[in-house]
Amino acid sequence: MDIDADVVIEVGRLLDDAEDLATLPVHELVKRIRTILQTRLSDQAIEELVVDMATKRGLPMVFDKPAA
């Protein structure tokens, strides 16, 4: 997987802000990152990064795929 340091930093910041949520909405975070940053990473790569970083922090997640 490609690494984009700006995305890693932003995911960390968003996870810090989300620690008080009951569950972390993974797909919503991917959408937020897309609106904040321009990156060549795919949505799936960003999602994997979010899941990996949230898992390491012990944060509960929900995978609420948006309706097509």
C-alpha cells in the first residue's frame, strides 16, 4: 500500500477527535479525508489505514457503506 504522510496525520487527528464517539463511522471518515486533502490513495487504501489506526487505538468501528 502506498503511504501518504498527510493522510496518516489527518487520520490520526480525526481519530483523536472521534475518541468520544460510541462507534467510529469508517466510511464517513474516508469522505471527510477526501474533502480535506487531495491524495492519490484510493478510498480502499484510506479505509484500510483508518481501520488499522483505529484498531491500534482500540476504537469501536461501524462500516456504514453509503447507499449507491
